[in-house]
Amino acid sequence: MHKLIFWIIPFALAGCQVAVKTPEGTKTVSALPTQQRDAAPQPVKTTAAAALPSGIYSYQAQTQHKDGRGKLQSEVARYSYTVLDLGGGRAQIRFAGEASAADPGGAGGLMTGETQVSGVAVFSNGAWQLSGKSEDGDCDGRFVVEGTAIKHLSGRCRDAGVVGDMGWPAPNTVLRFSRALRDGERAELQRGGATTKTADSIPAKGGNDAYAALIGKVFPVMALPYQVFGFDAYNARLEPFASNEMPEGKITVYPVRKGSARYVVIAAIAGNGTHRVVDVRQAAPGARNLRFVATTPDGGDLITTCTVNGKPVSQVFGFAQPGKKRTYTAVVPAQGESIWLVQPGGTGIVAFRAGDKLACKDQVFGG
């Protein structure tokens, strides 16, 4: 996923809560919960133990700055840590960050950046060390617990570019505890633990509750035993493609049905010409009449490329409405899942958020 990045964000989004009248008569507003500029810095107080309560920790800010053309731009920053405490000084983490800043260049406008990382954090030497994956490759982060909040210390994704830190908070940004985890969020984080394991070591847990027993089952490649696994027999009129291999080749997804309900069986290579089930996801009820669509590896007669919110995504699949000229579009509903992403370099599956937009297009080559 390509991201626009810019060095000004730590400065554009730093400051205290002010409302300043500019010489031009415009107003610049900052709503950052940071310490006053002239106040003496306070020492960081971390918990003595490695306690990290499960839940969502978040931070939001809004500012306004002029771009290079003199136009006032509204800037937004949103960051969150979703945490599942695993005990023993370990926690499953999903970090999400997005921020925008006025472009001071001659073209002006707004620069935006986004980062999503899933991984495991380990408590060591008084701080939590996060190691995870994102669309920009391997990522590392550090944070400490400060009362009921998380203080972010640093974050970096290896292939995000020389100054590709826009999707991370500035050092010492405090993310407050927002709420406890919901059951679905807890289950998603538990499934996300597979991103740190190989396909052969994925435990038999996770997936949709009705089909959790399938996790770990082995079957011949491209020969999913539909009825043995409890699904309806394959029907080519309803599912034009019985399976779809993701571009990295580590995951194959199988769209299936049970009555009017839609599911996706996700399988990884198990060796000796077999696949092992690593997850089963149920689609939202509104997907029952939609078309299954997924990105495909480059090199075949049919290549499908997809974007999410306008940004190219290489390992996405879900259910969408067919359109003209072999195009497909969908929006994630408020209730239920319909679009998923395979975490880069692993086998973890993440559902997109409500309101996210999927757009795919088929390109046909050969006769």
C-alpha cells in the first residue's frame, strides 16, 4: 500500500490547546493534549511490573496550517493501540495510525500517511518492544505504560522510506485507555497471533465459532472437501472460482456456502501437496448475493488488481458488486465482515473496518 509521507507532521501536529488569530484574520486551532510549552518536562513513570491491560488506547488531534499556496488546510491525526494481554510480559498488538499535514511546497494541498501493524510486544528493560508486520514490511516500535495510558516512544517500518514515519505518533505521544475489547476484537487479535508463526505451527484455534474445529485440518491442494467440512457442494454457477491463491503464495482462499450464508476458508501450504486450514471467516449477511473477488498473482491469463480506499493492496479478498468492464466495488458494512487482508509475510487475516471501500478490476490476457 503506497503511502505519501512527509517530515513536517511531528511539527505540524505538536503544540498545546490554543486558538490564535493570524494576521490574515484566519484562525489556527490545535487540540493536542500535550504539556504546556513552557512547562518543565515531567519524568516518565512506568509501571514496575509488565502490566498492560487489554483494551484500546487512542489519541486524536486536529490542527490547521497553511500550505505552500497560502490555503488553510485542516490536519487530522488518529492513532490507536489495540492490545490483548497474553500474560508473562507478552501482548498481541494491532497499531493503526493515520495523519495529514499541509504541504508547504508550491503545489500545496494536503499530505497524508497511514500505518497498520500487527505483531507481538514483549516487556524488556522497562519498556514494551513491538515487533510486527505491515504493508511496508517488518516494523518495530517501543512504548511504556503510564498509569492507564500508553506513551509511544518510537515506531518504524523497514521499507517505508527514508522518512516514512508519518503514520506513527511523535515520540512521547500519550494514548489514553478508551475502552475494553469487544469479543470480536479479542478473537481477531487471537487470530492475528498466527502472523508470528509458520503455517506448520499454527494452533488449532480461532476462526468462525461454527467451524472452529476445522482449524488445523489438512486436505489435498485445490481439492477442498466441501461436504465433509460441513459446507454445500461446490456450484460453479454461484462461485466462478473455487479457490484463489494470494500473490505471495503462502495463502489460498476458498469461497464456500452453507445455505444462504457465505464463508471463506483460508488455507496455508502444509507440505506434500496438501493445504492446512488456518482460518474460517463468515461474510456479512449482505454478501450472500455478491461476487467473490480477490487479487491474483501476476503471470496468468487473468489478473485481478484491487485498491482499498484508493490505495493498491496486494493480498486482499472479499465480496463485491460486479460493475461494467469487469470491475467490482464494495463497502464494508457496519455489521459483519466482508473484506479481508492477508498480513504481508505471514498467514494472519485482518478484516477491514466499516466504511472501507474495495475496488477491483480484471485484466484478461491471451485467447
